[in-house]
Amino acid sequence: MSEEIIQIETPFQFNEDNKREFDELIGRYPVKEAAMLPTLHLAQRQEGYITPAVMKYVAELLELSVMKVKDVVTFYPMFFEEPVGKYVIRICHTLPCALRDCKVVLDHLKEKLGTDVASETNLAKGTTEDGKFTLMKVECLASCDVAPVIMVNDDLYKNLTPEKVDELLDNL
Amino acid sequence: MVQERRILYEHLDVPDINTFEVFRQHDGYTRFEKAIAEYQPEELAQMVWDAGLKGRGGAGFSTGEKWSFVPRDIEPRYLCCNADESEPGTFSNRYVLEKNPHLLIEGILICCYAMGIETTYIYIRGEFTLGKKMLDAAIKEAYEQGYLGENVRGTGLNINIYSHPGAGAYICGEETGLIESLEGKRGQPRNKPPFPAVQGVFMKPTVVQNVETLCNLPFIVGNGVEWYTQMGPTYGDARFDPPKPDPNTGTKLYCISGDVNEPGVYELELGLTCTELIEVAGGLRGEEVKAVIPGGSSAPILTHYELDTRLDFTSLTLAKSMLGSGGIIVMNETRNIVDCLLNIMKFYAHESCGQCTPCRWGTPWVRDIVQRIADGEGRQTTVTRPKFGITESGRWGDTGETEEIYEDLDLLENVANNIANVDTMTWNTICVFGIAVSWPAVSYMRKFRPEFEAAIRESKLVTLSVAEATVPPEENYAYQQRIIPKEMADLE
């Protein structure tokens, strides 16, 4: 049934490293379903975002329905269902960062990248035309002492000012 | 001035403390060895109860008491370490994970031994990529050194620790939400009871503890209960005769951010006042304190009249607020409270998991009302009520008196109180997220009502002076109802 609804152009498969990591992961839990989040993280790292093919593959690995995987993917903000830029810039805009002028940094980023802020349902809105950057707002990144902060992919940058942002973007 | 008392953070800045070798040189794992050599598991659990350790994650529930609910005859039992630190204003666990992950592992080992647990999952926030990397490396080292795995150091214990990444949902910091998420589902909290201690992850007895709570265990074992209870106040609950001791023992990793000169994590004994903490953090950046959030963004706000409140679990609860996760956010006189509330309400509207109707619809509604007020479109009506007196024509009759009603403020309070009622402390939702929404909404509005009224009246955000913006103590519900607890020593 699920195969008929979801149209899959090219099937997805883990590469060898990820397959090995997955085999190690699955042994940690008494039920296969529990490996869902780490598996999706692995898949997203390989593919860039969660495509229908990824969901189908993960569902097969964990012996679940595709619907169940989709259910989880849509719940968590860290899983993308659309393509994102090479560098995902997450800017914190919660109260402690707001008190330290994160808006100045955000406006500067918007102007510099020439793009708007992505929303969860429309990632393309925050992605630059060359596909290099995606700008998104996130909630507290737990670094309020060094606010304002941004995360570029896996790295955290602290105490930002527009000048520091310029320097950072030029080095990417 | 109050001095820092570094215990958990004592070796945090030692170079390479994240490696097994350096950690070992600083008493690492000796407390675990002492626990195994000198105590039976039940004795350890009793020790933690006697030490008065309270959960540092937010609820402040007694750890020893929580452990006593776990049935010891059901196998297997699990430990879930909550490292999903996402409460705005809180950032102490991040430093433990990134700099001293072996301390957490030692705490977990002690808990596992005391509770007869073989499997631990550390649910770590998805955004903590560096923290996870350091933690995974430390776990690997601990396996290599024989402190994890089968037959730990020849004691016959089998203990495994696995790190499990989250994926950016705030609600997974709630214990049952965390359990659901760990099981590979949407992180929607479960109804309680059954409590996780009886039916938790994979429907087995589960202990859920915060990183900071677990990091306290090595020091309780290493230095003894007496040493531990000397830190922080022990209050007496005078409703009981003789007064029941209410310990607020140990140190707390206070995370202070916002308008202070040196924001950061300060480890201090529980029980210092707000004013003292601001002083420790390099003083206020600005002229005057307008407001302080004492325990992460969910906690009710404190006005400048309430700064003498002691920052511990009991005092803040009795002052109608909470210590929560210990994330203190300070605001100076230039801040607009309406704007701050809008920021926080946007956060909650985004993070509501969508399971319960009052929260799913109520949080965006509250956000929309605050947004409207901030945009200068707050609703206001003029009501005419009959009031008898001498009229202009000199006769006895209806004087036609009118009253300005701030419709949106009443609506805001009504909607928030129907998600969770802050006066009766009852919530219409499955988890306490509901109260985390209505607490700030109602407390900001009631305590800084003049600023909200000004925004509606003048159709734009108006930042009033501290004295004008704050309601006086005699009109402040929390100030009127607050109780200042007495220490045991004073009662006797």
C-alpha cells in the first residue's frame, strides 16, 4: 500500500560505514523501533535530508510502516523533508539571546545572504539561490552566557557581532 | 560577598580532564570504587535520601524518594539520564558534557549499582554535537578501562551506557516525553500514573535523572552525608509537629544570563538571594533591576521587590515561583516586559507538542494576544455601568459613569488559566508544559500590569520606569501570599 502512495525515484541505501554503525546501534535496544532517531540522524547525514526513499528504507530496517517513520520525522525540527543548503545556519532567538541583541545579527545575516528566514514547512524560503546556505531560527541553544550564538552545521559560534559574522561567512 | 563553592565544577577547567587518565588523577572513579567496597546497594539509596538530594532538572523532587518507588523485583530496570537541556536560560549540563563527561559516567555507575541497573541511556540533545562527541569518547575509554561492560572491574556487575541523540524537541525534556522519544516515537508525554519508576522505558521500571543530579552522587559517596548536608539550608515544615525537615542541601549550578556583567555558570551553595547572585555575576549591566526570572523561562517572574527571595527549591516555591533548572535571566530598566513575554510565548507556541487541546490551541492564542498588544492593537472597551449619585443637573440619578476595561488582558488571563490554573495549581493537560505556559503569561501580566495597560492605551510598546511598571507589593498576589520558610535550627 505504502509503495503506491509514495513515489520513489531512486531507492536509498546506507553506505558501508553507516551500515556498520547502524548494526552497532540496533543492538543497544530491546526493540528495533527505539533506534529510530539515531538511524534517521545517520540517514540525514548521508542524504542531506529525509526523502521518501529514506523513510521507506528506515521503515524496512526497523520493521515498521512508512507512516510511523513519517510520523516521527514530522515531529522533530531537526529532520528536514526538503533539500537544505550546504551550510545550515541556526540562529537562536530566545529571550537570553534577544536580550543580547540577536536581532542585529539576524538582520545582518539576512542582508548578507540575501534571503529570508526559513520556516519549518518552507525551507526553500531561507535557502540562498546557489544552495550554499540555509538560514533558520531555532529555540534556545543552551549557550545563554555567550549570547548571541549561531550554529553552522555542527559548530557553535559565540558572542557574535555583525563583524564576526562577516569574518565567519567569508571563511566558509 | 558570597563565595563560589566549586564541587561539581571543581576540575572543570583542568586541561584534558575529559580524558580518563587526567580524570583518574583527580580522584576519578575512586568514589565508585568506595561505593562498591563499602556499601550495599540499599545503603547507598538510603544515603542519597538522607543527603536530601533533590532532582536538579526542574521539579526538585527528592531523588532518594524517587528511587524508593522503583520495584527491585522487576527485571530489567533502566536508567535514563536526561541531557536534553533546552529550557531557555539553562546551560550548565552542556559544560559537564563537553568538559568533564567522566564525572557523569561515575555518577551513573553509582546510581546503577545502587539500583541494580544494567542499562543506561543518556538522552542527549540533538544540537549538542560537541557534547555528544566528548561523551562518546569518554564512554569508549570507560569501556576500555573496564569500568563499563561485562563484569565491571571484577565485581560481577554488568553496566552498559549508550548515548541517544534527540532531534530538537523541547518537550523531550519532560520525563515521559523523553521516554516516548527514546522508544522511537513522537515525544508526546504520557499520562501519569503509572510513573516511570514503575513503568517507564519499554514499560519497565525506569529511573530518570538529570545530568546535574547524577553528578552529585560521587561527592555524596566520597565525602559522606554529613559533609553534604552542611551545605545549603534545611528548612522545617511547621505544618508538622515536630517540624518535618525539608532539606535544600548541596550546591547548585546557577546559570545566569541577560543583563549582568559576567554571565555564566556559578556553582554556589543553595539558599543565597537573588541580589547576592547578581553581585557574584559581576553586578548588573544597567541602572536598576526590573525583573528576574529565577528558574528558566517557565518560572514566574520576580519583581525588584522580591529580590530578597532565597534561590532554593522551598523558598521559591513558597514565593509562588520555582527554582526549576536554575536558569536565571536578569532584565534591567531598559527592557519591555511585554516584549519579553512575547518572546517567551513564541517559544512555547512553537514547542507545544500538540497532544492536548488546551495547550495546542491555547499557547498560540496566548501568543497572538501578546503579539496584538505589542503591535499596538490591544483591545480595550469602555463600559457604561449605572451608578447612582448626584447628576450634573443636580438631581439624584444615574451619573453615567464609564470604566475602561482592558479586554485583552482579561482574555489573556482567562485563556492562560484554562490551560493551567496558576492559583489552584491544576492543569488541563497531560504534562506540566501547560503550567510552564500559563505561569509566565499570568505572572508577567499581573506583576507588570501598568506596562501592559500602557501598551494598549497608547497603541504602541511603552517602556515605563521600573517603579511605574511594577505593581506595588500590596497589589502583588505573589508578594502577598509568599511565605518565608524558617530553618530547622531556628525552629528548635
